[in-house]
Amino acid sequence: AWLPGARARGAVRVAATRADLRAAALMALAEARDVAGYELAEQALSDQDPATRQAAAAALDRVGGTRAVGLLEDRLTQDDSAVVRQAAARALARVAPPERVRALLRQADTDLVCQALLALGEAGRAELAAQVSAAGSHPEAAVRLAATTALGMLAIPATTPRLLQLLLDEDVPVGLAALHALSTAGDSRAVRLLRLLAAHPGLPGQRATDVLVGGLRLRQPPPDSKVRILARSDHPLPSRSRARIAAAFQGIALDVAVGELGLAADGDLPPDDLDALADLVRAVATVDTQEPGLSWSIRDAQGLIRRRDGDWCLDARHGDLVRDAGWFRGELPHVSRVPLTAEITVLPPDPAADGALPVGLGDDELPDLAEDTQDDATEQTISGFLEEITGARASPEKDELPAQPDPDAAPPKH
């Protein structure tokens, strides 16, 4: 909500004191980031009406930040209303420190876990992608569905192998959610399987074709591990500043050089090691706070390290890539390419795969193929369809199958 001027904000604050308008007023103040919203939301958490408490919990993640964590955790454990607990779980997933979110994801209440997973995806909290991915192995299909949906919202190319696994989930909605997630997160490793799946006669085939046409990253190769950082100073840095910069990067697995005119760092961090990238973001944020005059350029293959509203973050969708100190050698602007097409051809199984599905998967075992699982819309599961057209079966003995190069997925030539 946009509240123009002090009179409008004052009117909404007055409305927040009326029982029949309190919930709507709290959300309006939260959307407007009104400073009075925190105190009003804190008071509303003890309101007798569950809808008002729900609105208060939802408002706190916008106006409260980390200071609201304690209040939200109290609602999570003490409130007798399920909708209020779910609102608290969503807000905590957005604002709580990573260790508190990990504890939240270990809750026995699967409804709370689902709400937290979806909120992590909406908030773009890439530093917790490993926990979201792990939830894809939860015994409850609802949790696996929420985790798969969240991976799509996080849009991290390194999760492509995991999404290819989730395509073969015995629960059809999970497989369809993985298809949708590949449209935002999938890189060239997904192309071969998508083209096979495009021949499916039902909804999965339609979705696979849509992903091939509209996939954002399908022409990109798998992300490399190279990370490069450059920070320039317009005046010589004193020795004390250089020492603070070196201390902030202590323990970061990059080659860091600090001089009078700034710093340069170069090295390799695995693209799926989001914890290491999160540590790097914290180091950059520390130095940026200590030396606010530095101009930064940071490159990681997935474009995750960004600046949003003045703060550094690990996020694939929100914020801006930072090249204030200049572009790195070899970086090229985005070049538009025609969409991939769904070449509906049935490829023979790969002889080297020993009867396994010819797709590149991750390290976890494939899910068992449930013969009695049917998709009401297509009467055939994704995994069953792939098994039929390739003449192959899912092989848990294979940890990872070789990915086949796709000529259309090669990086653009310039």
C-alpha cells in the first residue's frame, strides 16, 4: 500500500485502533514500512481475534526485522490458532538468522515447515538453499512439494541436478513443480531430459515444452566455481584499514591481495556451496561497513552476490549485480537468443548407463518407481513415461550418470 503524506498515514494508524479495521490497517502500515507499524503489530499479537494476530505476525517481518524474532517465536510455540502459527513461521523464515530457520525446518508440524519453505523461496534466501533442497527428501509429499516450489523461486542454477531428481518423484504434483522450477533455475543440464519429456501425451509434456521455450537459463552451461572481487579506493588506504580488510577475509578460500588502493580477490568456490558464498557475503559486508568509500565489483557464476537496498545479500532474483569498480575481463553483456524447441525424438538409451535413465542426476538415489501411482490428468507418471520411451529403468546403483552435451545449449559465440 502507498500512503501519501502524513494525513493518510495518521488515518491508517487511527484505523489500527478499531477492532473491525485493525488487521487491514496493520498490513497497510507494514507494506508502507511505517515506523509506527512495529509497535501496533506488537500490541496486536495479544488481540483476541486470530485474524488480527495473523495480520500482526505477517506485518512484523516487514517492519520488525530481526528484533521481531523473539515475538514471532512466542507466537509459533504458544498461539492456539493454526493460522497464526503459520503466519509466524512465514515471518520467521524471512527475517530470522539462518540457525533459527534451520531449527524451524526441523519442526514436527509439517504445515509450519511448508509455510517456512515457501517463505524462504519468496524472500530469495539463497544461503538456506541447502536446507530447502534437503527438504525435497521429506517423507511427506506436501513438504517435498513446498521444497521444490521454493527451489524454483530461489532460481539457483546449481540446484539443477536436484530438480532433475525431483522430476522423478512418485508424487505427480512434485514432478510438475520440478518442471516449473526448471524454467527459472535449470541450466543446460536439463535440456536433454526436457526434450524427452516433451513427448509425454499429457500435462507434463505441455509443461516441458513450455519450459524449453521460456526457460531463462537453459542455454547456459553449468556454473563454474570462479569468484572474483575488486574493490577500489579513491585515496590511499592507511595500514590500519588494510589490516581490517585482511582480517575480514580471514578464512575465506580465495587469494586476497590488499594494497593502498583497495583489494583484489580471486579463487574457486563450488557453486553449490552456498554456505561458503554466504561467508563471503558477510566478509564483503563487514569491509563495506568499515570502509564505505570503496567501489566494488564482484563476480560469481550464478550472479548470487548482490546489493539490495544498500545491503549485501545472496539472492538470484532481488537486488543488483555490482560492477562499480568496472567489468572483469571476459565478461560479456547478455545476448538474446531464439528459444529452444521441443525436438520430440525418442532417443535410444545410453549403453554406458547400464539400463539407467540417460540423464545427469545428483548424488542421491533415484526415488523408487511406484507402479500404482497415477496422474489423474495423464494416467502416467513422469518417471513411468521416461522408463517406457527409453526402454530403461531407474537404477539406484548409479550415483551419477554422464550428462550428454546439447549443441543448442552451448554458450553464445561472439
